[in-house]
Amino acid sequence: MFLYDPDTIAAIATPPGEGGVGIVRISGSKVWKIADALFQPLDKTPVSERAHGTFAYGKIIDVEGSEIDTGLALVMRAPKSYTREDVVEIQGHGGAVGMRRILRRALEAGARMAEPGEFTKRAFLNGRIDLVQAEGIFDLVRARSDRAASAALEQMEGRLSQRFNGIYDAFLDVAANLETTLDFVEDELPDEVFSGITNLLDETFQTLDNLLDTWDEGRLLREGARVAILGRPNAGKSTLLNTLLGFDRAIVSGTAGTTRDSIEEGFVLDGIPLRIIDTAGLRQTDCEIEAEGVRRAEAHGEEAHLSLYLIDASQPLHEEDRVRLEKLDPAKSVVVLNKVDLGNRVPEVGGVETSLVSGEGVEELKKVLGEKLEKGANLHAPAHAVISERHRHLLLLAHEEARQARAFLNKNIEENAVFAAEHLRSALEYLGQVTGRVYHEELLDNVFSRFCIGK
């Protein structure tokens, strides 16, 4: 039974641009009529009469019967498809024009354009997946590292959902047991009944806390981290960027002020996707262009998750460096003493000693950088599904409701069972929104609007 209007949707399911194959996906109640109208199999057997999981080779035709392309039609019958509806995928030669022509023909034949994430939304509404698994699909598509992809795949397969469902079921048991006690008169139930309720609630709290502890790791894997390289001119900032990337991205010169604007590149460290930003040298200058570069460098430093502040250790400490070091937040910065192969003339400054020309200290710097970014997340453990910001927000709301329930039970469990049960029902409401046991249209729009149209 459909929980929404089961009209037929279509969209291009492959990325834009040239490619060996392009796919138009069609799903819904009119799929066989549409497929027969736009695809002529070479063996003359209509697509609508073919078995699930089979391909047909033939022509893709327009409304006049003229050939648009040649390709394949893949047949997927309900409920064995991704959406659990009847689905046909038309595969043609990759290319923006060809794919648009095939999609236009599907729309002319009776489909409508799919909304962002609508195929996955239908998979959720039809019971194929829950909301957490749907978000795992989104995370897998957008993964920027092997570790992020492995974590997303585990989430997509339902490992994280099992943990959420375990917490939900435990809270449900506690609420049900509490409400059962309301049918008995005071002092009629033995003490072990109430102690069993509180013990189960405490165990569930621990599981909830363990899940919340995975948020920092989830944030890093999904969003990555911005790392700004700061320092005075000729401290070695551009050399550090090139060293981390493994190729020459930034121009390196002995002339002070070579880097006028910021240079940003992607880099993966211990499975964490990073955006490394090389910035202009920090100094007082009368050059309007260089001054703008300095202003941007300072802005990047304020916005970054972490800053690498480079100092030329072969020279006495400059007063500007001294002032900026005093302002650095130790939790969000790493001091790098560069050019130590020429001697360390700043022994009073603590930091990671490096020689970026020879590579000395680079591995130690990567280690310190990873430790700073972790913030308690074990990034060296096997990849595992981790919660998102949406999950964290709902878990914190559920945690607060459960805390209030526990506070009522601590006062007098028999007298306050009604109030505790009410808070537990609110906690269940929030937990249900995590996996989609409880949902509303605004929640679904928030989740699926971030998907691409063909997914």
C-alpha cells in the first residue's frame, strides 16, 4: 500500500558530461507503458513482457518512431527493485544531449521529473530502507576517503540502525513497564520490579552515550576539516603545502610575499578529508594587494578547524611571531619550527621541529596534526558507522527527556511513574525520528532534498 501518490518518475541517474554509458531511471505504476513507448527491443518482445532482472537490446525512439539512440533496457519488477516499485533503466551512450533526449521522451510518454532523492525516498516509504540507511547512501556517494566510504557502507547495511533500534526498544520496554505499574495500588509490587526498571534505563543511557561519542569522528568523515597554514613570509608555508600534497602546487621562492592569495587543495590524512589552505605571509605592508592577502590569511585562520603556524627557526624570533604565538589557541593550532637543519635559534618556542626541504619531521607533524583533529575519536580503529549532526541533535533531545525521567524515578518511583513515563514517550518520539519510525514531511524533505535528482 503506497503512502504517497504513486505516480511515475524519471531522471538521469548518471553524472553529467561524456561517458561510456548514460542511464535514465524510471519508477512507478506506468513504467511498462512508458518503456514500451520509447524502447523497441531487437527481438520484438516488449519490455513489459520481460522477466525481472533481464536486459533487452534495441532502439530508443522518439514520438515519431525515429531513432534517438541504441542501448539496453534493464527490467526490475516490484518488489525486487530499489524503490520496491516496477523500475526500468534505459542505458544509452553517455553524453549530455543524448541523455536529455531520452529523459524528455520518458516525460512525454507519461512520467514526471523526479525530485532530488525521490527514488531513495520511495525506497524508504516502501520499507526497503530506513532513514539512517538512506543517509548512509548519501554519505557513500559523497565520501572523500576510503574510511568515510567504509563507514557509510556499514551504515547503509543497517549496522547503525540496529544500535538506534536497540535503544528505542529498550526505552519502549522501560516505558511499558512503568505504565504497567500504574495499574497496581501502592506497595503492591515488590521492590525488584522498580529496580529492574531503573537498571534497564541506566544501561540504555550508557548505550546512548556511546553513540554520542562517535559524533566527532562522524563530523570529520562527512565534513572534513579546514587546515590553514599561517606564518610570516619565507617561513616555508608553500613548501609545507607541496610536501603534504606530494607535488608542487604552490610557487616556492626566496622572495618574500610571493604568495599573495590563498591556495586551497584537498588532502586525506588517516582517513580524514582535509582542505589545506596556503596563505599569504603575515606582516605589516604598504602594498594594497599584499595587505588584502594578509587580511584573507587571518580570516582563514579564524575559520579553520586547525592552524599550522610556521616559524623560521633558523632566525631569531620576530616580534610579530611572538605576538601571534601568544594569541594562538593550543587546542586549534600546531606550531611548526621549520629550517632546523640550519640550526634552531628559537629554543624558547615549543613545536614540531622540521626541515621541509629534507623531509625531517614531516611524519611527526602528520601524527600531531591527526591527534589534534581526532578530539577523542579513534581514527585508527576499523571503520565503523558513526552518527551525523541530525542524529546527534535528536539523541541529545532524547537524552534530556530520559534524564528527566530518571530524575523523577530517583525521587519516588511509585509516586512519579506517570511523569517519568511521559518523558520516556517524548524520548521515544525523538528516537523514532532518527530511523524514521516516526516521521513527518518536513523531516523527509530535510533528509532527501540533499540528494541528487537521479538518486
